[in-house]
Amino acid sequence: MRGFDREKLFEILSNGIDEMDLPLWAAQREQLMDYLALMAKWNGVYNLTSLRDPLQMVTHHLLDSLAAVPAFKDAKNVLDVGAGGGLPGIVLAIARPDMKVSLIDTVHKKTAFLTQVKAELGLNNVTVYTMKVQDLKAGPFDTITSRAFADLSDFVNWSGHLLAEGGQFIALKGTAPPEEQERLPGEWKVKELRPIKVAKLEAERHLVFIEKAAQTNQ
């Protein structure tokens, strides 16, 4: 595979993981590399990501998603909406094998890729759905996440019926524009806007935590 120097990429990935102080075993790091290799291989035909450089995939996809892992420390059953090529869902599933991770996307090619990743990496904690999230009847999920998926108001409107009582949304965003937060429906509110630092990547990143507004008034 052109430009895929596994040893070099593994070193950059591992250094980034250590820099962010994430407790990932060697086997998990190898799984992340296997996922990266599959993404690079399938990307030419399935257009999973606009990035073509495997090094950029390490920083902009793997490490970017890994930076959010600590925010899911209390999560047990997670839904990744608009999962695309599996970010952050597949990364979360590898980093937290004790956690159930469901991934949903409307694009069959992308969910076919995710199903292949689940099989080849032996991710028994992963479930893949091909449909609109509005039509999903699974759950409830204690945490619903997305990465660069949609406007925050659309995100909660489309998937709010799947959130467990007392659960939360965690949206992975770049700048998290204030106007998106202001457009949230009245029953939802931003609990926290948390800046995160991604190793090897000089870019602004935020996690947006959203919960039912009534919960904060009790």
C-alpha cells in the first residue's frame, strides 16, 4: 500500500497515545493500526475520508478520536451517529473493549466497511446499523456521540429518542460555534464545552456535552 510504512506510523501513533496518557495495551495499538490499514485500503473505492495520506489519518482521525476517550469513562452503551468510516466509534470500541458501541450510518458502503472492520478485528462489542437514526429502535444508550456529523440541534432532534434517562450527548467538534448551541431545542442544554488537546495535531478541538435541561434544575 503506497505510503503505508506500518512501523513508522505505529511509532507516531504510540507516541501520541503516550503523550495523552491513555492506558492502551500493545494489542490495542496494533488493532488501531489494523483499522488504519483497512481504512487506507478501502478508501480508494469507498471514499471513507478525504484524507489520502496515512500519516494524516493517524493524527487527524486516530489520535483526534482517541483524545475524546477519557470523556467516555462512565459510558457503558454508546451510539455513534453518522459513523461514516468509524470515527470515533471504532476507536472507542478498541480503546474500551468493556463498552458496547453501536455505529449507525445511512450509506451502505460505509456500513459494509464497518462490518468488515468488526469481523477482521474481532470487535465483539460492536453493532452496525444501516438506516436513518430517526428510524432506529435500539437502545436506550447512556451516551450518544458524533464527530463532525451535523448541527447540534439536528443531532439531538434526530437521536434524542434513543438516549437513556440521565444520559448525555457528546459531540466532537472543532470550534463548537455559539450559534449552534443557541439553536438547541428548549428541552436540551449544553452542560459543558470542553477543549481537548490532540497529540501531534495543532488544531482547535472541543467536546460538547448536552443533556436534558430538566436534569440541571433538580
